[in-house]
Amino acid sequence: MPKIKIAQNPTFTAEVKIPRVGGDPVAVEFTFRYFDRTALAKLYDSWNQAAEANAEKAKAESASLEQFTAGQVQLQAEQIKAVTVGWGFDDKFNDEAILELVTTCVGAPQAVLDAYQQAYNPARLGN
């Protein structure tokens, strides 16, 4: 019988369908960082707080759509940096490229985060 450790691998890979304007989504492999349940909950809480703070700031300052979007772009880049350690793009994985991905591809941040979350679902369901 093979020996299996309880501890999860520190990283895992998953395919992300990156939306392309005027074209079909492109499958890109991402390498993600594993978080246990407590750490993942803490991370999601911080994202929710950041999103709420951005919305409140925009409302309080009567921010333009451009200003609100800048806050969203920054949050989304931080989200991708938090869960991702590499990707299959030709572009080097770094802060500048992450920001470019978030800025130029409106659907990419959600696609990345959805793929990340989906990777946890089979484990949670016992599949």
C-alpha cells in the first residue's frame, strides 16, 4: 500500500481559460499556491475588506469610474499575486506582467480566481 502524507503540496497547477476580446478563450496553465482552510478564509476576508474599502472610498470621494477601476485593477493584481506562483504565458511572471494581464484583459482576474477555487472543489467533494 502506498504511503500518503496528510500535508498538501505547496503548489498545484490548473488550466485557466483566459478570455480574449473578439476571440476564443486561450487555455493557459497556472501554478497556484496552496492555502489551508484557515489561511484561505483569512485571504478571502482580506479581499472582501479591500473591495468594500475601495467602494466606500470611491463613494465618499465621488470618484470617477476611472478612479474606481484603478482601485479594482490594483486589488485584482494583488489577488493574482497572492495565489499564483507561475504561469504558461510567454511573458515572464512578475508584478509588471500581472498588472498588464489585469489591465488588458477584463475577464482574466475572474477566470484565474475561478480556476483556483475550482481546484479546491474536487478535494472538498471527495472526488
